[in-house]
Amino acid sequence: MYPIMLELTEKKIVIIGGGKIALRKTLGILKANGQVTLVAPTFLDEFYELKNINLITATYTAEYIQEAHLIFACTDSQAINQQIVKEASEHQWVNDCSKKENSDFYNMSTIERQDYLIALSSYGKDPASVKEKKRELTNLLEKEIDNK
């Protein structure tokens, strides 16, 4: 994998799914000024409190991803996620949240402060250890800030 940061301003991002993973992805994309469209039969209540998103209450069909730059397959069905991966065009980047092997990219855990961003990854092998390392580094950074 090749780590990069993407400029998402004005990019079309489609997330298929309306649960916790889709919400986490949506919040990150909104922070980066991406245009988010979500497609799912149902959505967590938190989605209705967000601004600048397009919610489509429907089951997935290929028409929903045709114009997307980035696609997140975040459903609770591996079969639907696999269908999304299969139906995406070669120029589209897809993240299958249920199976990293199907993904063109995946997100890293981050620690963000005003002047820097630290990204952590286990290459998808051990997300729990990354979560622990993030906690440890965050605590260390907070102690450094307190000592200044």
C-alpha cells in the first residue's frame, strides 16, 4: 500500500450503508470537505443531524455509484459489498469495509492536531493494536503539550 492524503473538496463520494461504519466514514469525509451521498434502506438517527450530505433511502443498485470518485461499501452484507466492488469502474476507488482484500484503499487511524497529522496502520492486519497504539501516542503527546 502507498500512503497518501487526498484532496476531497468537490469530489463525489458515495457510501453504501447507513450504520456505524458509514457514519464514521461520513464524518471524516465531511471534515475533508468531500461531497457525500449515502444509499441505504435505513440510516442511524445521527445521519439526520448532519448537514451537507445527500441521503437516499433505497437498496443499492449500480446507478448510485456511476458518478463517484470514491466508493465505500459499508453494508452488513458481504454479497452486496462484493457486488459494489464488481460494478465499480476501473477508474473508481473502492473501499470494501467488510473485506480489505477487495479494496483499492483503506483508511488509517489518525491523530490530528492543529499543525500535524499522524497516521497509523497495521496494513489491515490488527486494527485493535492500532487503536491501542493511537491511545498510547495520544497520551504521550498530551503529556508533551502539558510540559511546555
